[in-house]
Amino acid sequence: MIAFLVTAGFAFLIYLVLTAGSGTIGLWSQVELIAGGVISLIVAAISRNYFCRMGDYRMANPLRWVILGFYAVIPFFIEMAHANIDVAYRVITGRIRPGIVKLSPGLKTDFGVLLLANSITLTPGTLTVGIDEETNDLYVHMINIGMGAEKKELFEPKDVFSLFQFPEWIRRIAE
Amino acid sequence: MIELVVQGAVLTGLVIAAVLIIHFRDLLSAAVAFGIFSFLLSLEFYILQAPDVAIAEAGIGAGLTTAIFVMAIRGTQRMEEVEE
Amino acid sequence: MNMSKIVREAANLLFPFILVFGFYIVLHGHLTPGGGFQGGAVIATGFVLLFVAYSYPQITERIGVGALHNTETLGLLLFIVTALIALGFGVTFFTNWMLDIGPILNNPVAFGPNPGDLNTAGVIPVMNIAVGIEVLGALSVIVLYMMSGTKETI
Amino acid sequence: MKNLVIGATVLILCLGILYVGVGLEFGVPLFTDMDEYFVSHGQEQTGGNNIVTDIVFDFRGFDTLGEATVLFTAVLGAGLVFRKRGEDEEYEYE
Amino acid sequence: MIADTIIMVCLGIGLLFNALGVLGILRFPDVYTRLHAETKTTTFGTIFISLAVIVYGATRIMQGETAMYLSLSVHTFIALVALAFTNATGAHAIARAAHRSGQVPKPAVVDRLQEVRE
Amino acid sequence: MMQEIILQNLPALLLAVPMLGAFATPLIGRAGGGARNLWTVAVMLATLAIAIVLTAQVLSSGTVVYTFGAGAADLTVPADSGGIPVRIIFTVDAMGAFMTLSASIVGLGVMLYSLSSASRSTGQNGYYALLLLLVVGILGMVCTGDMFNFFVFLEINSLAGAALVAYRVDKGVAVEGGLKYAVLSTLGGLLVLFAIALLYGQYDALNIAVLASRIQFTPLDQIALVMLLVALAMKAGAVPMHFWTPDAYSMAPSAITALLVVASQASLYGVFRVVFTLYGLTLNYVTIGWIIIILGVLSMFVGVTMAIPQKDVKRLMAYHAVSQTGYMLLGVGVGLAVLGNPQLLDSYGVIAMEGGIFHIINHAMYKGLLFLTAGAIFYRTGTRNLNQLGGLGHSMKWTMVFFIIGALAIAGIPPFNGFASKLMIYESVFLFNPLLAIIAMVVSILTLASFVKVFHSIFMGPRLPEYAEVREAPTPMLIGMGLLSLLVVLFGIFPQEVVDILITPAASALIDQGGYIASVLGGA
Amino acid sequence: MTDIWFVAVAVLGALIVLTMVRLLAGPTAPDRVVALDTVNTLTVASMIVLSVAYGQTVFVDVAIVYALLSFVGTLYVAKYLGGEMSA
Amino acid sequence: MLDTYTLQTGTGFWDPVVWIVVFLVAFLIALAIWLLGEKDYRRGTQQVKPFLSGNVEPEKADVHMRAGNLYWGFTEAMKGYYSRLVPLHTGVLNDYVLWFLGVMALVFVIVGVAA
Amino acid sequence: MFFNLPFIVAALLVILGIITMLIKRNLIKMIMGLSLVEAGVNLLLVSLGYRAGGIAPIFTNAPAGVMVMPTVQAMTLTNIVIGIATTALLLSFVMVIYRMYGTANANKVRKLRG
């Protein structure tokens, strides 16, 4: 039941964003609001078992979404810009030293792992290649491993991220 | 004039993708090329002011066509047989 | 076999989003680019996303082929019955009979370029919905059939 | 021999089909009366803003029914070839 | 006028990064490094192009045309988020598939995943 | 009130009823096999009733036009449109009504026959739904007055046909036949659409009447003509594009094969509609007429000669179907070749066309009958190989009688209906070109020879030990066959009646391009 | 002002044509999928820019459809390549 | 009365009723002849067996002529024709497509030349 | 002539598809060729309806201008649906054939001949 409501609320929110600017009640017209309600109920009926896995409603807290937005705009974006300049440098010079390393972030929720994996993929010279289904350890392809660093069995997050510690942020968001 | 350049680029890509579909012996690669072909076709529809058709081609070409081709390849064989 | 945890989680998150977007396209068919077919294809692709993220047994225990088949038939029947009702009004097959019914489904619109209003166009939104659910059922059922065909035995 | 036939066929079809590029002019249709009607009267006759949807569901709604029928047919066909068949349903073909 | 400049700059950065990404997938030696170029650079470039569009929509809203440019900006933003999300996941899926299909990273100095698999 | 609505909307109901029936069939099939059978037969009966009433309406009051989505059925041209029709229009003239009648009669026979012939296989819900959809495709093709609508129904026809051909998977061989049929007909359909696009690009119209009134026969029109002509002739199974025909016909369930014959005749109708109504006198009718005649003669000869060495009874009959299609092409082609010469047209052109058109319905009846008998034999014995069959005349008497009727009709032996139409073709073609008539007669003799062989090897001879258990075919099968054979005999005894009532209006409707245009656009 | 947008689309079109080189050359299927992803991203960018260039804001929906759906095809190819598609 | 059943074929006519009457008359004559035949013929006795120069009558199944042998002479006589025609039906889908498109190309040429 | 580029490309796509169907022996490749033909026809249809400087036929927030022809777009939509249905059905057939015959080569899928 909670899953149904959470999914319906989420769907309604998305529908509102999609139809922003359609009328006069706030930004929306009356018919759009009714249609959005109906649609969100249908969507929730179909997809509640997928959107909300068993008994995990942490993400229903709006505060976490605010932090997520902040995370996406400030640290993530800066890292991304940094990453891109780095990749651009390597594209032009062709100076690379790639390898696949193991990273143990210690995250527990699936959503957190997803966020971290996508963050890693989009940021400095790293790309998630594999994941250990039990321990949530990530296997990360790095485009430039520091000299000698490949000897390390397990990479710490601070070896990978230069400016911000993503796992800390994501723990704050998702756990 | 600049529209013509845009259209020329997209159409060139379209023809290249079509030729590559024929050229690849690896059917999986051909399916991937078909995906690209579908993207470019949709972009061309978009340029020709047909957004309805572009959405239809996008919805079909992006996911479904590739999916059914890959499944058909999984159901048969990946490589085209070499002519004797 | 299912795909990695990351892909599964991403599919879970994207699925309701795709559904909402698909329904948005279906409902706004008479205002923005799109319509029943396009929206149905988008929703069907959402289902196909689930099919790819999970394995075939996992999918079939949650989503029945029969349910999707019924959805398809329901859409078709809704479509043809909507068209047939027009005969009862003394006009021909496929006439837009809801145009004269009043403001619930047929808001008066300004002609020429306008921002658009959802409850206009009489029978067209109803047919959009009908075709939408027909197409979503049909396309996902076809993909499911082909998935079942990739198994070694029939 | 066969390659020659294929070549000749493709060549003639090329000439025939590529003639489209010469015979018609892009962007300047010769007659436009039917589509002018749709553009200028479609919105007031059906109330829909998207003329393409108006055509698909109102002016040419029967085509759409046919199209939906084709989809239904394909689903039935795919279902039939992948169905579970009974024991005695294998016929001998020699 | 300032808005125009911002739009130009954003477009310029976006196109530059897109070009670099395409260059990257042409230059890099193996599939993993190409994925680096593809995922990060083109996504980043597209984000900047979208930003240009969003800024353009915002300026038009400032000039008083609300409804349509609001929807333009919002929809562009949605496309942006969706693109970033799906690109990252897709890149992961491809990298994983490439690794599972037995493609070793060519000039790699270390491959922990391969060790685990063996 | 109800009756009035039905009478006003006959052309729409003709399509809507079987469509609704097909869509609901899988749902009703959940309730049980008996309910589904009852439902499909009821739907088919309703369709036949509508077709008969529609035909009567067409014959009594001229061409029926039906505008989809307009305020009234005959409001083809909206008041503010400047004299062009904008909606989809059904134009059922005498030719279309004739085809409608033939298709729905065969459809009913096939449906009754299927009640027992399909009763042993799985997936019957899909089978019946597809059967109804195939009927929908045929009816739509022959009723429509709109090029794109024609294409859509062509695709329904192709896909439903292909899916049904593959119905008995049969170690994949049936699927091979279905694949060949589907690929070729899809390619043909796409080329038809290409041609439609060319016509649309020049004249901005899709309605056949409007196109016919505007057509100029520019080079693009010629390209479109060739594509339409060849693609539809391929769908009709004309030699040398007939290769899919034996493959598909022999592997389909027999009931379906009987209906596939009608489906390919719908394509033949498309050919006639294109050359006569769409292009009319603007095309160089002598060239096109001779092309059609040559296709017809080749079909007749190659079809029958390929039939003689066959061992598979259904494959043999499929080649005969090709051969008989040649007669229709020949008859109508002769009519086309003299289209521009009123004198010759009056003296033998019309008769030739009437013969060709009469042959369409005759062929649908007797070839359907023959395929059904072949299916009955296969149902009881489990083989189609002529070298293994024999001595069935002792146990399957009714089937033998029906087979004799069909075989004599196809060979053109009086007093069955095949003779009547062939006689018309012989006499008129002899005036046009004696050689063609002689070829036609030779082919007829070879047909008889071939069917003597089939008859001998299936029914004659002593009772064979492996078929000692064989009994008569079940009653629904016999009813289906009996319906068709009754019509064969009736059409043979009263040919002039049929010609007067059905055929002459159909032939004159084909020739009368101006009347067709006037019925849609008004005035003229 | 509108010309800028068209110039941007022209550059993107040229980049799409360039990407075809990887599609042709890519020694393995994953390389070609990389080209597919790139073309997808560039197409979305072109569509967004073109909708502004044409002044038709409703066109952006097409770009959203692409951004959302194109990775389904990628996932299918990945599933096949990873040997995980055993139904 | 007869006129309504007569098929007019432009130059000639055909009357199925007359034909049926003639057929019936012929049938009656045949029946009469049959009735005039041997009266003491009995089924199931030695009379059924044909007299084959004193040889033993072979089993029925052995004399039954199978379909493949029935027109052996005809196919043998037209061997040259069949040896060319039958291999054309290759069963390969590409060939089918080639025939279709080839005929289309041919008709293109014919129509192009004629116009 | 040069401005007829979309028509020429559409015709080229049709021809490329036809060539694929003629020379490729793999059944899946042939179906890809069929899809190419279909794409070519779609492109031809849509470009037939284009009018120079036209805008899309949607009145929602539309700028001023002449609209392109909408009928072809409706036709193309129909054709796209028909195309996906046909492709799916044909691919199902090919999968069944492969399972029964063990090959998807048109040269070997020929039990029906003669």
C-alpha cells in the first residue's frame, strides 16, 4: 500500500513537471490535474513492485531529494567538468594507462549503488565495468592509474575521486 | 542554405548506415547499424517537419527493432554464412 | 539470466517514468506530436526494458502473457466500439460523434495557433487511449513471444 | 549468367526508381488541394490541434483500424508459430 | 545581449566537447577507453547544448512569453536528465558485456575483474 | 430504426462485423471451443447476409458509395472542400459486389469445413480469428475506393494469409511456405505503396475516382503503373512470378488454401481495377493488354504442365490454380487490348471480359471444392502423396462425388460451370487471335488429363490395406463441400442467369470509368 | 540569432558522419555499440537545438523519447554479448 | 422457356438443359443395353474372375497403377521441356524475389519502349 | 536537381534494400533488406509532403507559416506500424525455421521446390 502511494506520488510529480505551463491553477489546468491523478494511479498499479522494492521507503523523504539535487548540481557537476577536461587532455595527447581495479565503497542500498556507479561512469577517467552482487563492490575501469597504484588489492574511494568524496554524499542521500 | 547542409549530412549518414547494414557479415553489427540508421531516419523526419512520424520511428527504431533483431539473431546464428 | 544489479535498478527507476511519459504522449496526442500509437510504443518499450533487465522466468511470473493479450484485445474492442457507436447517432462509421456532446469532452477551442486544451477534439482522445493500450499490449506480447522462442525447446 | 540477370534487373530498377528524383520537385508539390483542406478545416471540424492526429483518427480513421488489425494479425501469427503443439500434431512431410 | 553571449559560449563548449568525444572514440585503442570518451564527453557536451537552450527559454520567459518556453525549458531539462542517466547505465552495460564476452582491456596494467572471474 | 441503420451502413458493417468477430474470438475462446465455433459461424453467416443484401442493393440501385466519418453516407464531397473528397470512401460497384459475394460464400464454406478439419490441432482461437481476418482483408480490398486503404487491406490479407499458411508448423516446412509468401507479398505491398506515393505526389489525392479524373500518364505514372501491375499480378500468382503459389498452397491447411485462392483473386481484382478504372483509356492499352495476355497464356501453359508430374495432390492443385488464373488474365486482357475500339469491344471484347470475370467466381467455387476434398482425404489418411493413396472410392463415397464434380468443372466438361466460362473465353478469344484460343483449349485438355490421373490414383483401384480403417469425412466437412458443389452445379445449369444478373453488370462496371468517377464525384 | 542554432546542428551532423567511421572500423561489436551510443547522444542534441531553431517547442518530446528509449536497444545488444540471453 | 437457360456467347450459344436432356437420353440407352446383357451373372462366384489365357489372376494391389507411373510416357516425351522448366523452381527465396523484380524490370522496359 | 536529395536518397534506400534481398542468402539479412525498402518508402512519403519553409501541421504554440502536408505523415505512421508488425512476424518465422532446419541460409531452406 505504501509502495502504491509512493509510486503514485512520484508519477504525479513527473506528470506535473511534464505538463508545466498548461493552465492557471498554479501552472496547471484543471483537466491536466485530473488526468495526471488518474494516470499516476494507473502507473502505480502497474509499476509499484518495481519502483519500490520490498520495505525500502527511504527515498520517500523529500529532504533526500533536495540533497540529491544539490549533489547533482554542485559536486557532481564540478567533478564532471574536471573529468571532461581530463579526458579531453587524454584525447588530444593520447597519454593513457588504463586498468580495471576493485573499489569497495561500502554502500548497502541498491539505489545508492546505482547512483555511485552512474556517478563513477560520468566522472574522472572511470567507468563501472562490473559489480559484485553480494558485497556491492565495484570493478572500475580507470583510464589513468597512477604509477605503482596497480599493486593495491583494493582501492579506497579517495584514490579514485579527487575533489569530492562521492560515497559520503551518496550515503547521506540513500542510506 | 544551411538547412541544406544539415540535411545533406544526415542523408549522407543515412546512406552510409544503409550500405554498412549490407556490408557487415556479423549480423549483430548489422543490427547495431540498423539502430543508427533508424536514429538518422528519425532525425531526417524531424527535419522534414514530421514530428509525429519522428516519434513513432524513435519509439520503434530505438528500442523495439533492435530488440527483435537481436532476439532473432539469438534464436538463429550470429554470423552470416560465407558463400562457397 | 538477468543483467547486473545496476541495470536492474536503473530499469526499476526508469519504468514508471517511461510509463508516465508514454501516457502523457497518448493523452496529448491531439495537441503535441504523438498519439495513441507512439505512446503505446513508448510504453511497450518500457515493458521491453523490464524484459531485458530480468530473466524470462522472472518476468513471466510477474507479468502474464494473458494479461497483456487481454489489454490488446480490450483496446481493439474499445476502438471499434467507439467507432460503431457513431452509427447510433444516425451518422456514418468513424464519425466524431462526441463533438456535439458538450463541454466535458469537448471544450470549445480557439482556432489557429493556441496553447491547446486537453479536453477537446471529441472522440479523438478516446481513440488515442484505445489505440495506445492496444499497441502497448501487442508490441510487448510480440517481444515476449520472441523471447519464448529463443529458448532451446518449444 | 545469374549475376548478369541480377545486374540488369538492378540497373533497370535503378533507372526506374531514381527517376523519382527527376520527375518531382522537392518542397513544391504540384497539387495541394486535399491537404489544404485538412490544414484549413481540420481544426474546426475535429477540434484537435494536431492535424496529423486528426487525419489518423478522424478523416482516415478506417486506415487506423486496419493498421491496428495488422498488428493484431502479427501477434496472432507469432503466437501461433511459437505455440505449444500437441503430441499428434506433427504431420509427415516427405 | 548578455544572454546571447551565454548561449553562444554554452553552444561553443558543447560542440567542442562533442567534437572531442567523437575524436576520442576514433582515436582510443580499445573499447573501454572509447567508452570513456563517449560517455563522459558527449554527455557533457550535450548538457551544455541543452543549457544553451534552457538559457534561451529563460530569456524568452523574461520577455513575457510564458507557456511555450516554460515547457521548452522543462522538457529540455527532462531530456537532459534522462540522457545522462541512460548513457551512464548503457555504458556500464556495454563495458560489462564486453568484458564478459572476453575482450581484455588492451594496454591495461591491471585487471582485477579478470582475476576474480578466473 | 435498427433496420434503417443497418441498411444505410451496409458497406461499413460488411467490414466491421467480421473485424469485431475476429477481435472478440480469442476472448470468447476462453469460454470454450463450442461457444467459439458458434460465434465464428454466426459472424460468418452475418457477413454473408450483409454481402447478399449489399449485392442486391448494388444491382438494383447502382454503385453504392459510403463515406467514412461523414454526416451521411453519400456525402462524398464536403460542401466547403472545392469539389474533392477528403475522407475514405468505399465504392462498391457491380464488380466489387460480385467479388464480395464470391468471397463470403467461400468463406462460409471454409468456416463450416474448418469446424472439423481444425478440431484436432491446438491454437484454434488464433486460427479462427485469422480466418476471419483473412476474409476481412479480401472484403476490404474489393470494396475500397481509396488507394491507401487498398494497401492496408492488402497487408492484412498478406499477413493473415502467411500466418495461416504457417499454422501447422509441420517440421518447419509449413513455416517455410509461409515465410516465402510473407516476404514476397510484403515486398509487393511495399512497391504498391511506392506507386501510391508516386500518384499522391503528383495529384495529391488517394481516392481512385479523383486520381482517375486527374491522371495524365506522365512517366511517373507509367512507373507507378508497372509497379502496381506487376506487384498485384505477383500476388495473384501469374507465371513467372508464381513460385510462391505451390509452396504456400500446398503447406496451408486445406480450408485455408480454398480461401487463399480467393485472396489471390482479390489481387487480380486489384489488377483489373488499376488498369480499367484508375488508368482507363489514358494508358497505352494495347501494350498493357498484351502484357496481361502473355502473362495469362504463360500462366495457363506453365501451370498445367508443371501440374502433371506432381506427386503431392495439393501441390498439383496449386499449379492448377495458377493455370486457371491464366484464363482470367487472358479473358480480361483481351478486353483491355481492344478497350479503345468500341466496335471490337462490342463484338467480342465484352464477352471475353465477361468470360474472365465469370471464371473468377467459378474458379473460386470449384477450386475451393477441390482443395476441400483434398483436405478431407488428408484428414482421413494423413498423407498427400499420390503414390501412396489409392482405393479410397470404396470408403469415401461423398468425397468422391464432390471430387468428380470439381474435377469435371475445372476441366471444362459440361454441364458444370467451368465449361460455361471457358466457352465464353474460347469463342471471344478465337475472334481476337485464334492461336490463343487453341492454347486455351489444349490447356483445358491437359487439365482433364491431370485430374483423371488424380482421380484414378486416389479413388480407383482396390481397397488398400493401410487405408482399411478410413471412413467418410465428418459431416461439417461434407456440408462445406456440399455447399460449394451445389453452387458449382447450379452455376453450370443456369449460366445465363448468372451472367445476366452478376457478370454483365460487373464487366460493364469495369469498362465504365466515367460512371465510377461520377458516382463518387457527382455530376460527371 | 537563429543561424547559430543551424550552424550548431550542421556541426553535429558532421560529427554524426564522422562517427560512422567508428561504425565501419570498429573491430568488435562493442565498438559499434559505442558508435550507436554516440550517434544517439548527438541526435538528441540535434533535436533539442533544432526545436529552438524552428521555433516549435512541442518538438522536444521527440528528443525525450530518444533519450529515454535508445538504451533499451543497447541493453539488448549488451545482454546478447554478455551471453546472458538464454531466455 | 429454353431461352432463359441459354448462354449467349456473342457468336454462339450453349444450352445446358438440352445437353442434360441429351445426356439423360444417352444414359437411358446405356441402361437399356445394360439390361439386355447376360442375366445369369452372379457376384461372388467364379464368374467375376477374368479369363487371362488360363494364367493365375494377380493380386489387385499389384496391378493398381500408382500416380507416378500414369503419365510416364507424356513426361518422357516432353523431357526437354521439363528438364528446363522444373529446375527453375529452385525453392530459394532469393530466386523468387529475382523473378519478381526481373519481370518488373522487363515490364519497365516494355512500357518504356512503347511509350 | 540537387535539391531533390531526399527523393534520391529514398530511391537509393529502396534500391539498396532490393539489392540486399537479391544477393544476401541469410534470411535475417533479407528481412533487414525488406526493412530498408520500407524505410525508403517512408522517407519518400514524408518528403513528398514537405513544402519549402513549411512548419509542422500542429497548431499548438505554432509560429506563423505555411504548413507541410499532413496526409503523408498519417500514411507513414500507418506504414511504420505495418512494418514493425511484418518484421516481427517474419523474424518469428525465421526463428522457427532455424530451429527445425538448423540453418537460416536461404540456399538450404528449400524443402519446397519442383
